[in-house]
Amino acid sequence: MADNNTIARPYAQAVFELAHESGELAAWSDGLTRAGDLLADGQVAKFLSDPALNNDKRLEFLTGLFAKAKAKVLAGGDHRGTNFLKLLLEYGRVSVLPEIARHFETLKANVENTVDVTISSATPLSAAQQKEISQALEKRLGRDINLETEIDENLIGGAVIKAGDVVIDGSLRARLDSLSNALIN
């Protein structure tokens, strides 16, 4: 059986092209993210797998759920969103909506020339430190940076920076491991 990412990629590409052509990247991004978050919940997926439900009932349930979550493009008011949900239901692909949302965000970031960066540090970073790191990453990656910070209590010191596929491990543990390897070899 195919991996969910493999299944999700062409759907994400198709929705991305639709959203990009119509100038609605932000609306689709918001809707897919909210829908993906809801469907990541195992209870929703379990309910949708009930064989007593037909696709019309599933669609009605999903559009109602998405309306409450303010996932506007998928809440039944937009025929393109409704058609997208019908397609996913017809082919049994609703469960891959979280992966579709992630692939969509990657495509959107590439067009907008941005990258999401997460800095995990042992202690909180000051605004000046965040600005300095953000500027250095913008220069190194050649993209605008969407910076998020988090505290990782497992770190002794330093920080780990994740920017897309790039990981910069400046943690004290990584330095100690490097020193240990140098001493052994």
C-alpha cells in the first residue's frame, strides 16, 4: 500500500494550483490546515470509516465540522472546496488531509520564498537573539524566515535550528559528542 505522503502529493499539487491561480493561497492554506488538524484526530477518522455512512452523509458531516472550525473553503460555501471533499471521499482519501495540508504549505512556502524555522533552545531567546539568528538564516538560505522558538528541557545548552530539511545542531550535547568522537579517534 502506498505511503500517505505519496498519496497526498498530487492532491496537494492540484489544490495548490487552483488556489494559486485564483489568488486564494491564504484562504486555502488556512482551510486545509484547520481541516488537517481536525482529521489528525483518530476519532474523526473512526467516525468517517463507519460503513453505515454513505459519502453524502460524510460530506455533510465534514462540511459542518469544517464550518465550526472556520475552515471556510471546505465548509460547503465554496463549490471548489466541496468538489475537492467529494473527490477525496469518492477515492477514500479523506484520511490523508493532514498530509495534503503539509504538502500544500511546502508548495506555498516555495512560491512565497519563505521557510518555517523552529529554534529549540535550553533557555528562552531574547528578541535581539531571535532577530540576529533570523537575519543570519535569511542571508544563508536566501528566503524570508517565519521563526518559532521553543524550549527543549532535554538540551543542556545551546540550540537546534530546523529550517525545512536543514538542521543546524548547535547544542552543547552535539559539541560534547563531537569532542568525544575526536578523543576516541
